[in-house]
Amino acid sequence: MSRASSRAAAVKAPRLPLNEEPIRPTFRRERAALKRGVWPVAGCDEAGRGPLAGPVVAAAVILDPDRVPRGLNDSKKLDREEREKLYAKICASAEVAVAVAPPSRIDRDNILRASLWALARAVMALPVKPQLVFVDGRDRIDAGCDCQAVISGDAIVSSIAAASIVAKVTRDRLMVRLALAHPGYGFERHMGYSVPEHQEALARLGPTIHHRRSFSPVAARYLLESDDPDEIAPAVLPL
């Protein structure tokens, strides 16, 4: 075999799996803060930035160091049954608060600002004021105390993972309730996300008051139904 052929074969050879353990959230950051005398420590996260309908739901959680539920993980990595079980355990053992940014605030402020506003409100609603807050993502929030943004925090920080579960379960339950009030959209299945079923329902039934007018598929439907283009929010978000 020529040197060129050997090099090509090496390039095409599949990489062997490393059999690494999947990354799971730990209580390491919270426990380090506790050892420094910084407590309570809260984690916060939100659910529902991407959907065309429904609110953004933010949650803040202060875990009990002696009763951290086993199996915490990023809510997106858990199935519905696992999330529901962990939600019950979190609510039974931790301090929990939830805040909601409705579509009207999302349309007025944009999705990022509305999400950060809801996260701050969730922290402020905790029954115990934290001294330190870990928030998922790149942006810190006005939490009234020290705040650290942790990229992919829901995958590596236990309190953020717990908040992601609380936010996701709470929002899913809200969307199921909206499905009862607005049959035909399938909110109970896709939770307001831009899937073909939802797009078809938008075309057939039009937007509800729970749809986000600043998101382009919804704005397009309003534009088709309105004689006045100025009624449409100017800062339409492309999807």
C-alpha cells in the first residue's frame, strides 16, 4: 500500500469509543460555597424560549444539602415520567419558586429580556433569600445578590438541573391546560413549539391570544388576517 493510500485509510478509519461516563450534574459548586460560609445557594433556569405559543417559565431552587434528589439532570435529557418523579422529590425537599413571562412581555421586550426578567422574579419569589445564585447560560440576572452565569449549567450544576426540571414540568402542565381551552392546536403534544402540526393549526385556525406575535410564523398569520400591517410588531424574530 502506498503512503498516500495508508494516509487516506487512516483518515477514514472510525474513531474508537472512549467509553467515558456521561456528564451529570453535581453538587460540587454549591458545597464549595457552603464551605466558604455562603448559603443559601440557588440555581435557576427557564423553559420555553423557542415555542411559538405560551409563556416562558422560570424556576429557582435552593436544594437541601442533606436531601439532594438522586438522578438530577438537564430536563431535556429526561423523559416525561422521570421529570415528574424528580419534580415531586424537588418540591418535597427544596425551596422552590416559579415565575412566568407571558407572550405579551415577550413581544414587548424580546425573548431574551423576558426570560431574564422571569428568572430574576423567580429568585425574588423564593421564601429564603439566597446569597449566591447560579443561572444557566451566559447572562447574569439582577438577583439582589452575587450571581454567576454557568454555560450548560443544567448539565453540570445540581441546583440548576433541579430548576430546569421544575420549569419544564410547570410549563408543560400549563400548555396542557391551554390545550383544553384551545382545542385543535395540539398544545398538549408539542407544547407550543414550531412543529408541522402546530404550523398547520396556525394556518387553519389562526393565532390565539397565547401566541407570540413577534415570532415570524405567528406574525405572518396576523399579516394575512390584518388589513393594517402596522398592527404587526416591528421586531419580528426569524425562526
